[in-house]
Amino acid sequence: MVQLEQYAALKSMLHAMEQDLGLTKLSSSEKAILSAMSSLQSAPDASEYVLSRNLKSHPLCASLRNPTFFRGLAGLLDKQYLVLPEGRSKGVYRLK
């Protein structure tokens, strides 16, 4: 029971953080992609842009079906959470 209480506390904290960051209207796949992107970009050996295949293989995104993953990427681009390099239409992304 203690573990379930800890889980509930973490979920509550996560929800509060999502509210503070304005992420509550994002889908669960968009939140997973955004979290994975942040994790990949903050790695010590990270480059400015992240390849979509590296993002898809991240543990937070690996279980997303391809259509869901790419729909999430498109949504984050539309909502301007992610950007593409100049002259590219897909394949590499970074946080705005």
C-alpha cells in the first residue's frame, strides 16, 4: 500500500508540474515526446538537434505506435514546442 501511496503522490506532483508548465492540453504521446526530447538534448554528448529515430527509440517513446509518434511530433511542431533546422521538413528536431 505504501508504494501505491508514493505513486499517487508522484502522479499528483507531475500533474501540478504539467499545470505550471502549461502542458495539460498536450496528449500523452506529445508529453512523452517532449520529455524524451528534453532528456536527449540535455545529455552531455548531445548535439543541437535530435534525430527522429533516436527520439523514437527513447524508453518514453519506444512503445508509441508509428502513427501516434509522428502525429505527436506534428502536434508539437504545430504548437511550436519543437522546431526543425532551416531548410528541413522532417527528421531532426530540437526544443524551441
